[in-house]
Amino acid sequence: MTSPDDPRAEEEPAPLKVAVIGSGPAGLYTADSLTRQRRVPVRVDVIDRLHTPYGLVRYGVAPDHTKIKGVARALRRILEHPGVRFVGGVEFGVDVTRDDLARTHNAVVYATGAATDRHMGVPGEDLPGSVAATDFVNWYCGHPDSEMLRFVLDSEEVVVVGAGNVALDVARILVKTADELRHTDIPQPVLEALAASRVRTVHLLARRGPLQARFTAPELRDLLELPDVDLVVDPAQVDIDLTRIRGEVARAARTNLRLLRERAALPPKGHPRAVHLHFWSRPREILGADRVTGVRVERTRLDGEHLVGTGETVDLPAGMVLRSVGYAGVPIPGVPFDEASRTVPHRDGRVLDTRGRVVPGDYVAGWAKRGATGVIGTNKSDAAATVRSLLDDAPALLADAPDLVDLAEVVKGSDYDAWLRIDAAEARRAAELNRGERVKLHGWAAHRDAIR
């Protein structure tokens, strides 16, 4: 056996250093997949613009979905792996560039998600009172970029456009009482705004029918089970003979239809708040002069596989419109971007330039790779696929690498201990307010104060 000082002793191989941009599920599952493999030693820096990790698990999952938010406990274990370092408060393209990371890492994985909303493209969409559901989600989830006074909720009627889980989340938060949300992590100013809300009726518009709705049965049940809220469904819209439907109807769609039929058969109970589901309905115009006063809604139908308007319209009064028609990716500074798909072009996770050639050392995972599709768990297999490509390239990446410097020599950010101080401050805030396990601090200043 050779001693460490013996020249015959084998030198420890240089680790593969990987920078992951984004600390949401896609980024952290990438780090997890890298540290679980045994092909090459690896060191991972997870870089995020925020001082807080977990991405949409923290800032996209509704505060009353505590089971889903439990995913953060699994993600926390990834960040605590000795081969992973969290670097917060560092914005890629502003505080650090790709050229900077070429000095510090062998490879970069972009896992930045899809940070903006899609537009409806109808007249009046830019009126005050017409906003993206993503803005509303950021507000009630306490995203530091969101202004606490962003939503006053002074209108009795609200229209939510969309038929996905986010649309149902938004509708549910609007009609829940503040007492029902008190023991969640919702920021205190948001809770106070919801307590003062005048919203009594939410109209949810779905362009297609109940069999095509994108929401899942658990989300639908969450609405159905709300006390003191009527979920109003037109019986005619759910009176569907499945034996006359061409092709196979998915089990999830059948479950949704059954739940909707059961509710449609019951008369409204006259509860103080109500959610009206409008299938085969799309907005044609947002009404109002200086701000939103209503929505002109057109009935739709299927012509073969194509959705068409019938020309039949109805005006719904509303003081606010929240569009929830999907997330969209935004360009990453210095990284190729496909405007049509709103994703980073790639082949098996390897980033491609405008000529379709592989960009050495650049990879992509998550929504930036495949678009805003799938659930949280989808990111695990997606990240693993990208990591397989990266590991296949590892010999070349290590051979071509110059002497690398530590990221701390290039940029200063917050670390995992700083995030734990924010975490502890949120627990103290909850104890002070008698509000469950945590209450989110809101705003950049509050996070910086907690870090100090």
C-alpha cells in the first residue's frame, strides 16, 4: 500500500465542475442526478437570482397545497449534499456571464424555467385590472419581486381565463376566507388583503369542454369541497354521452366529468361566494374605458379537431381579469433561444446554436428545455436525461478545461446558511402571529435583513 507522499500514489482525479442556473426542481434534480452517479467525481454550484431556493415549489404552489410543498424537504436534502453548493442572489447575465463561468466550471446547465405568462391577444387586454395569473400567484406566494399592494380585490366579480390547475388555484384562493388560509405560509400583508376582499363571484372560462379541461381531479375536488362556496356547473355542458365520443376518453377526463355531473345535479345553496365554470367559452374582448368593467365572452365549439367561435356572445361584469393561459420561457442572456417554442434549442439536452451545432459545455433542463409541460416529478427524469448527455461528454469537457478558479473569486452571493437564516426568520414570524409552521417574509429587503 502506498502512502499519500509516495510518488507512485495515484493522484485524485480532478472533479467535473458544473454550474446549474436555477434552483427549482429542474435545477436541483440535475444536481441530484450528477451527485448520485459514480462515473466521475463532480462538484455542483447551484446559482439562483433569489436568496431562496426551490423555484416554483416555493413561489408557484398555492399556499394551501401543503402536501405538494412538502417536496421542498426532498429538495433540501439535495442542497445539503457535500458536493452541492447553493449560490443565491446572483443573476445570470447580470452578476455573472457565460464567459465568467468558463473560468470556473467545465459545464453549465440552464434550468431557468418559464418565467412569464402567455397573452390572449384580445382587445382591452392591457387595461388596468387585466393581469397575468402568474402575477397574482407571485403575490400570494410572496415572491420578492411582487409588490404587496399589487392587488386590492375591491371588485365583487372576477373572471379567470383558463382551465388548468393554476386557474383553479387562483379561483380557490379568491373565494377562500382568510381564516381558512391563516395557518398556511401566505405572507401576512396578503392575508390581510384577502380578509378585506370584496370578491364574491369568480367566473372561470374554459375554451373547450369538460373532457378537454387541463385541471386534475384533486384540484377539482379542492374546489368542490370548499365550505360556504357554490361551484356552479351548467348541467347541459356536462350532459355528455361517452359512448358517442370518438376515440378513447382518458380516465382522468372521465373522473372530472363524473365529479362535474354530480355537482351539476345539485342546486346552488346560496353560499356567500361562488365559482361559475363556463365551458366552451373564450374571451373576445376585455371591456372598459379606463379600467376593466367586464368581459365579452364567445361560445365555442369543435369543428373536427379545430376550435371555432359560434358568434354567440355574452357580456360578464368583472372588475378584474386574470389570464391563466400558460407559462412561456424568456431568452437567457447569451444563450440560443427558439422564439416559436419559447425554449432553448437542444439535442438530448445539449444546447444547439442557430446553425444546429452543439455548443460545447452548455446544457438545458426543465421547462427551458421542453416548454411549460408536466408536473414537478417530470423534471426528475428530464434532468436525468440531460445529465446522461453531460456525463457522456465529461472526458472531452475535462480534457479541454483550463485551470479553473473558484466561483467565489468571480462573484459574491449568499450561501445555504443565509437561506437557513431566512427559513428561521419565517418560522419565528409564524410563531409571533400564531400562524402555523412558517409565514413567508416578503420582499428583497426582508430577505437581506434576515441574512444579516
